[in-house]
Amino acid sequence: MANALSALLSTRDWLMADGATGTNLFNMGLSSGDAPEFWNVDEPGKIRALYRGAVEAGSDIFLTNSFGANASRLALHDASGRAHELSRIAAELGREVADTAGRPVIVAGSVGPTGEIMEPVGPLSHARAVEMFHETAEGLKEGGADVLWLETISAPEEFRAAAEAFALAGMPWCGTMSFDTAGRTMMGLTSDGLARLVDDLPNPPLAFGANCGVGASDLLRTVLGFAATGPDRPVIAKGNAGVPKFVEGHIHYDGTPELMAEYAVLARDAGARIIGGCCGTTPEHLRTMRKALEDTPPGPRPRLEEIVARIGPFSSDRDGSGEEAGPARKTRRRRG
Amino acid sequence: MSDAEDDLILAELSDEELVPQMHDDLYDGLKEEIEEGVNLLLERGWQPYDILTEALVAGMTVVGRDFRDGILFVPEVLLAANAMKAGMAILKPLLAETGAPTVGRMVIGTVKGDIHDIGKNLVSMMMEGAGFEVIDIGINNPVEKYLEALETEKPDILGMSALLTTTMPYMKTVIDTMVQQGIRDDYIVLVGGAPLNEEFGQAIGADAYCRDAAVAVETAKTMMSRKHNSLVAG
């Protein structure tokens, strides 16, 4: 148990992760289109407040404000040279908050996607992707992150590149993908596809799972898909608090704290051991989730109909799990 | 996959066989085969516009439908679109010479703060595949860039894309500015991106939210025909 997350997991049945970063920073005045990571330097007090919001609401793990802190994403803001610095400071601020929490809290260094498509379909080479992820990883490591936390990934190639970079940095890690397209990732990967991918990595993550995506119902179905593979490692569920709506000029997610409490309990019953929220999840949601997880005894694995009845409908009829691997393809030259 | 592969020689196919074969090759993203097919049809005296609509656009319609239905995903669609583009590259100068009609013009770009251009590129390619003229202004566009493009390109449609919850509200900034300048109703505004939904599109004042590239094409076609009808009626 060389790392803090494994140590904590060994003492607890479940852990609660944090909620949204973007949503909560908007509530603190971040403008749409600005890089949230700049606030690590320009508004450190607000970033500490973001982290504290999760910790005080009962999160055992929180993610650092470094989702877009890679050279490719920062290039938009003419700051591609600042990936290491902004990642490091994101983790340093996290360290401060975690070390004064009065209980064990894990600082998870968030690593988001590069935003580019990888070869052979797109322009980003494996080597360049590894290099960018490595830079971010070293920054988070230097800043004192306990683990690295890859999130919102769509492409298996990008997941593998990040894993390789984390091995170079010598850091334990967790990894989640976003299943937002008919129950699969944008690139077509199913939940069981990710479970297999994780098993095949030379340096597998401590835990794996799903984050973001469409709504809490879809995310629970994805967790059931992971659980059906009998995974060797803990499953992570970080779903959005409903779907986004515009209310009085601001984005508001329609998932109530009560709904997210139901979701948290169902996620645990579905097989997740690390449960949190994603977009739209505020400290208020986290508080009700924590309470529900503590007060509700574990139940049987929920059926799909039960998820629909309690959380709402799925965005698609099926999610591709348990079907033939890969999308159905016609074979070349079939008229031959 | 196995025995039948490569047994086929495109040049030996009749037109009736070649066109559906090209639909299959598009589906499979076979760029060189598409180029070969386009050249064969040209040699056989086909009009560039007929090749575009019957061989390429019709084939991409199948790809779009299977993408919409969750049978194909982004990597396959990108390969298909690349093959389509290769065919288009041959046809484009010929189409310009013959003065073939375009369905409409679209300016498209990802909003400020968003690097993601996967969805946007897919929409561009599928729109081009459907015969639209597309002016892609890239990623990370502030409102000024959109307005400038509307001014210079005079499109029928403005398309905006965002993949992040931190950037999607910026679409409203762009639309609000268009309203202020009194030019909102001069354009069809379509929005898309993973975190969006129909209600969001309505709330920010877009004409439509398009769930994916295939829906974007269908919506654009419907709205263009409505626009033409209202022009005729008006």
C-alpha cells in the first residue's frame, strides 16, 4: 500500500469523490471561454474554496483544477508552455486543503483529454500524446498529488497514451471515460470494452470507471456494464447532476440533491466503490449524497427498469455492452 | 474480410454495380477506391453533379444514418468522410466549371475556450457531403470572429460547437450579440456538442440543436427549404 488511495480503500467499503469543477467555478464568477486553470495562479483563494467545498461536504477524494492543463488545450489561451506550472500549482493548493482537513483526503491530479484526435484517424501521434500527458503528470506529482486521475476520455488510444505517461512519472492513477454516445464513448468504446482495455495495460489504474456523459441514469447503466465483467479493481462512478438547462442566464443542471442521493446509493449497489458527481454537482448535492451513502444499507444490484423508475430514462435503448466487440461493420467488397 | 477481398475490379463493374459498390466503399472509408470510382464514372461520361449526388452524397447518407442510430461511431465516420473528401477533391473544380447548384452556405466554428473540433469537423464534412458550401473558421472563436465571418462570407447558416460545460454558455453570448446588432434573423443558427440538448438550444435562442452530424445535415436541409419557401411566398 504505497499510496494514500489504496490505503484509504483498504479501510472503507466506499469512498466519495467530488463534484463539478466548471459548474462551481462559474458560480464563483469564471467567465465562459476562459481557462479555469489560470485561476490556480490568479485566484488561488477561489480554487482553495472549490476544493474546500468538496471536502467540507464529505468528499474523501477531490480532483485538482488541472483538467485542461495540457499543452494542447492551453495553446488556445497562448499558454501551451504553462502545463507543468499550472498543474503543479493546482496540486499544491490541493495539498494545502487536504492536509488541513483533519481526516484522510486524497488529492487526485485531474488529467483531461488533449482535445485532439489520435493517429491513424487524426493528427496526434502516440509519442506526442505521451509527452503532453507526461508533462502534466510531472507537474501534478511535483505539486503533491496522491494519485493522477485521468477523466472524460473517449479514445482507447488516448487512454493508453496517458497510462504510459503516468508510468514514466512513476505515479499511481485512476482513469475514467465519458460514455456519451448511445451508451458508448464518442469513439464507440463500450463499458466492457474499457474493462478489457484496463486489464490489458502494463500499469493498470488503481480504479477505473465512468464520468460525465449524458445523465445519471446512463452512467448507472455503464457501471452495471463494468460490474458484469467482474473487474479486479474498484469501479468509479462520477455522473452529471442531470442535464444542463439555461436558467436566468446561467447553466443549471436539473438534477436535484435528492436525485443525486438516489443516484449515489444506486451507483454503490450497481458495483461502484468510488462515487462522486461531475458537471452540475455542487457541495449541496455532495452533502445529500454522503448522507444517503452513510444512512442507506447496501442493496441488491439494481435492474435497468429500477434505474429508469428512480432516476429517469436512458438516452438510448442499448449501450452496446455484451454485444459483439466493435461496431457492426459491413465487410469490404461484399458485392464481389 | 477474407476470401472475397480484393477480388473485385471496379473498372469491370457496370454503372449499376459500381455506384452501390462506391456506397459500400464510402461506408468502409476506402479512399483510393472512391477516387478510382469517381474517375471511372467521369471517364464514362457522367456529369460531375450526378456523381456527387448519386455516388457520394447517397453513400454518405447511409453513413450518416448509421452514425445517428449508433451503429457507426466517430472513427468510422471520419474515415468515410476522408474518402468522401478525396472524391470531392476531384469533382470540385469540375463542379465549379459546370456551375452546379449548391444547397446552401454555412459558417461553422467552435466557441471561445474550446479546442474541440471533432464534432465540428464531422459536421463540416457531412454538410459538404450533402452539397453545402462550408466555411470552417476553426476553434476558439470569440464573438468578433463569428460576426466577421458572417459579414464577409454571407452564409445562410451559422453553426456553433462546444464540447465543454465551461464553454457552451458562450454560444448565448454570440447569439445575444447578433440580436443586439439586429442580424440574428438573417441566419439559421444551429448549435451542437456533447453537453448540449434541445432545451438548451431553445433557451439560448438557436434555431435548432443538432444531436450529431447526421441530424445537422437533415435540419439544415429542412430549414433551407423552409427559407426558400418563405422567400417565394414573401
